[in-house]
Amino acid sequence: MTTTPTAAGRRNDGRVPNQLRPVKIVPDYLKFAEGSVLIRVGDTRVICAATIEDRVPGWMRGKGRGWVTAEYSMLPRAGTERSQREAARGQIGGRTHEIQRLIGRSLRGVIDMARLGERTITLDCDVIQADGGTRTASITGAYVALARALNKYGMAHLATGQVAAVSVGIVNGLPHLDLDYSEDSTADVDFNVVMTDDDRLIEVQGTAEHGAFTRQQMDGMVDLAAAGIRQLFALQRTAIEAPPGQPAG
């Protein structure tokens, strides 16, 4: 689950810079969803559920192709202070819209839409506790929920690969893997990397928070993220292959 330490220095939680937080994926977390998981990444926790429906959005009707989409939300007390429910404001915020589009793009990248037929798969990702990396945990967990849903209904062949995601950044001048909130909020550079299991990139989101970074630093961060994501693939496979069971508490 973690890389072999190769960099000096310890982080606030005792990890070395190239080490993932503890990750646990609990399958069949919800009773009624076609596929579901609770994913825990350090102190971040996200419930991911997959729903398969025999319909597509109006603009796709008659084309013989399917659609994969996502919705993302955060409970009011997922963070250190209560946030207002977006439903109470009457519209979703820009950050939520961006994240759920990212999750949808990431999952569409590993599904054969033509063979899916006129069906829609919706991934609901609900953050119940946030300590950094909620969007990357959502992608990693949503893939497992999706894969288990496809397996359940004899459609495993529609998955063309795996996808997972992790954050990476430069903190105190050093590259760090899988940032928690304390690191993310003070990072010099913040990246999110989404990758498939054949080493193709679906998304690389990078921002210099405190000064520009070099191409060499960027390449190093992507390599560090890739090493972490390969570990997540192994954890995903274990969760996908787990036998169906009672919803976990």
C-alpha cells in the first residue's frame, strides 16, 4: 500500500514524502445500489455508489450509445466547520461542478460506450469527511463501485481498463505524494493526476500556488503520482474481486 521510503524527512502524520496515506476500500457499503463502496484515504472518507438505468439523456437517444456521468457532494460537517448545503442555496457551486465533471470524464475514459447501449451509469460520490484529496478519492472509489455494478449484471467486458487518481505537490521545496489538508493548504504546487492502468493520463491538473515550477519538477511529480496510483490499482482489484456480502458498517 505504500512505496519504499526513498526520501528523507517525516511529515506531520509520520509518512515520508513518497508514501500514500492508509487506504481502505469497503465494498457493498450500501444495500440498494448496484455497486457501492466506502473509500477511506487517511481521514478522508467518501461513499461512492453506481446506478445503472436503461435510458440516456435526451440528446443521446437513438444513437445506440451509453453515457457515464457523476454527481459529487460534501456533507455540511465533512470539514472542520459547517458548510451550507448547496440545495439550500438553490444551485451547485463552481467547485462541485468542476469535480463532478472530472469524475465523469475519468470514468468514461475506461468504459466502452458503444457496447454499453442506451444505458446511463451514474456515479454518486458523497464526501462524509474531508481531509484533502476528496476528488481523487472519489475517482478511485467510483471506479470500484462501477466495476462491481458491471460485474453484478454480467457487463464486466464493458470496462476497458482501470482508472485511479491521487494528489501530489511540492511542500517545503520537496515533492510529496497524497497530500492531506494541512499540506494541500500550504503547498507551493498542487497537482491532481488521473491515470489508467496502461499508464495513460486522463487528467493532469496542476497549479503553482506560490511561484512557478519547472518542467523537470512537473515530470517528477507525475512520476511520483504514477507510482502511487499503481498501488491504488492493486487495492481496487482486491475490492472488486471481493465476494458479494452484507452491507458493511
